[in-house]
Amino acid sequence: MKRKLAIALASGVLATGIVGASTPAFAAIDFSTATWSVGGINYEFENDGSDAYMGALQFMTTSTQSNYAAYYGAEMYVNNDSSGNVEDDYPYCFEDLATEATDAVTGDVTISCGEYAWSDTDPDLFASGSTLLYNDIPMARNVYVLENRGTTDVDLGETYFYESMDSANRGATSEDPTSCGALTAEDQWLVSSDTANSMIIGYAWQAHGATVWDSTGEDSCDSYAYTYLTDTILPAGKTLTVMNFQYSVDGGSSTEDMDAAYAALLPTMAMFDTLDDTLCRGIEGIEIAGWGTCAAAAPALPDTGADTSVIGASVAISAGLLGAGVLALVMVRRRQSTQ
């Protein structure tokens, strides 16, 4: 049912990616076999084995660290409420609608998930999203978009980010970076790892001081962590955009190596305190629940007779930014060189 609706929408969604001759090449994705090596991290997506759906990034590794023990994956779940407004468990990325593009300037890779109607019984709710694999830092960003195109409010019910840690024996949070303490509503990130032979994963879901997501009671060293959306009502005609990040570090094989890598990652997590150009790359001007609004891209400048090399760089940047956006629901303004 969901798959048929998604395929029917494909042509309209993919048409938004046209930018002329400088548009990056797109290719359909086979999630059952696809892998990516970007920014020193190897990525793959969870595939549930049925009808080519995927859930989320999983099994982050490096060329020297193949044990992902501390991290299995992170997904967004949207559970139906008592009135049955929402049928399915979480937003999918359909193979038939998914595309990937590599930014010619930054080298970032974007996997874009085409929009689809959530279900036959709730045709006014649409889902889409994207994943950005950063080339300059060992990080990935997941964006999920839910849009209510109807005339009545939709109760999303119990909605949460879910993180699965296979062998988490050590953890830290933004509110308590020294121990495996219980998460609070003010927490914005956690760091998790095993004690040896394991990747170290930092996971962030909202800006410092925000309480849009609530992880109260969760243990940062437990096998699972749930971060709940505090307001699940999506008003008529409104769009909800949320995002999370995974920062991956090669922890090393010995306990001593793990200790050093773990200690080095903790201060790095301060990068998730507030939105900046790095976190907002490709989604400028978009409001993100739990984070705020990304600063708008610089407006286009008039033609001042810039040489062809400057113009060429500007066109490449504009094409890359559009490819990195959330398809169908995100329009990225053209950025021109300020030189």
C-alpha cells in the first residue's frame, strides 16, 4: 500500500532536483547492497528485508575499526494514537524514490528520500527526508519531514527517536558527561561505546536548552535509548521537520586507546549546542524542531562582471546545496560568491 503511493509520486518529487547543466548526477539506490565511504567512515543503511525499505544508518566503521559493537542504528518512530490516525511505525526511505548525489565542491553525499502519503486512511499526512554524509568530518545528519496537507489536526501519537547500542558499557550525556547517568529532558546528546575494540558514537537530537525531545529516565549505558517528542499534534497545513546527528570515532583496540579517544570526543560534542553553518549545510532557512531555524543562505548578488572561474564555482555551490536539501518540501535559495 505505502509502496504504491510512493511510486505514484516519484515523478513530481524528482522534478524538483533540476538545476540545468550543473545538476549533480542522481542514481537510484539498492539499500540491500549499498555502502558509502565518506569522511573516513563507512556507512550502510538498515534494510528490513521486505519491499526494499530502509530504516536508518547502522554499522558505522572505519578502515581500521570494524567492530561497531556500541552502535546498531537510530530511527524515528511515529506510533498511532488511540484514534488510529497513523498506521505505520516510522518514516521509510523507498528504494524506488531514493536518490543520491555527491556535492562537487564539498564532497558531501546526500541520500534523499522522496515524499509519499503516509497511508490510505490518512492521505493528508506526507513523509520525506534526507541523510547527509559529511566529507570533511566523521558525521552524518538525518532529516525527517512530516507534512499535514489536510484541514484537520493530526495527532502523531507516541513519536520518538530510537537508538540501539549493541554493547554499550560506557556512556556520557550533555547533562552528565562523567558517568552513565539517566537522561533528562534537557539532554541534547549522548556518547556511547564499549570498553575496547569498538567504535565510539556521539548521537545528538536537539540544541542546548531545548526540551522538544524528552529522554527522561533513559540510561546512556543501556542497550536502547528513546527520545520522545513532547508535542505530537501536527496542525492542519503545517510541516514538522526534525533531525539528528551521528558522530563516529575510531576507538582503537586497547582499553587505553579507547579511553583516549573517548575523552577526546566529549568536548567535540559541544558543536551541537547551537545551529551553525556546518549543522545547517544544505537546509538553510528551514525551521528544525528542537534546534531553531537555520540561517538563510546569502541572497543572490547582481552580475558585477565576475570572471568565469568565480561564476563557475558559484553555480557548483548552488547545485550542491539543492541536492543536499529535503526533496519536495525544502527549497534552497541560490547562493552566489561574495568575492
